[in-house]
Amino acid sequence: MSNASTSGWRWLPLSAGVIVADQLVKAWIVHHFSLFERVHVLPVLDIILTYNRGAAFSFLSDASGWQRWLFVILALGVSTALIIWMGRLRARVHTLLSCALALIVGGALGNMIDRLTTGRVVDFIHVHWGRHYFPAFNIADSAITIGAALLLLDAWREVRAARKVVVRA
């Protein structure tokens, strides 16, 4: 494995930043909002305090409680695997990939902290169009989503670069 200054680990402060921002904003929301209290920010955006015991789109939220520990173990396992992968990447060559993985790690651990401390995840960003509402989410979820999009972009760029090499050969 590489050292932190030359490997993808140099992006771990981004993971820490996501975790800190996520936890600070969630704490502020919980302190200043009552459950389901809604503030309209834009015609398509509300801030609302909700809780989710499940995963994305409230998957398994109605389960008996075992899902809490499943999601904690998954977050730890995935984060560990991604951090090991980051340690094997060369930071200068794999900048986008390292950034993507760091965002996913930060988001996974941010939501894991909620699950460990309260058994549920705090959600507060509520996007809608007319009467059509997207499930509420948070900063950690946003970091995971952006990280996943960057992973796809990185893969697409790798495929394009490989095709150029094949065409030139």
C-alpha cells in the first residue's frame, strides 16, 4: 500500500468533512425542527425533519429492528473495502476515483453514526414537483449519490481512454 500523501488516502479528509457537515446539520435540524415541521425554501424544495429506520426510499423501514444492525455492518464493510481500495490508488492518476470513493465513505459513515446513536437516520431535504415528492434525504445521502455518479463518470472516462488506445494501435 502507498502512503497517505501519494495514495487515494489523501482524499480521506473529504470523507471526514462529509461526516462532520452531515452530523452538524442533522443536529441543527433536530434541535430546531419538530417532527414533520416544514419550511418551504424554493417552489421545489422544502426542509422537513423526518426519520428513516430503513435504507434508500425507506427500504426495510417497517422491519422489526434487525435492519439497523444489517445497515451498520454493511456501512462498515463497504467503507473498509473502499478505504483499502483508496490506499492502493495513486492519487495523481486516480483523482476522480479517489474523490468518488471518499464521498461514498463519508456518506456511509455519516448515516451509520445515526443508526448507532439513535437507530434511525435523520432526513431533512425534501424535493418535490407539484404534488410529486421525492423521498427525503440528507447530506450523507447526497455525498453517496454524487460519489456514485463520479464513479460512473470515471468508468466512462476509462472506457473512452481504452478505446483511444485500441484505435491508435
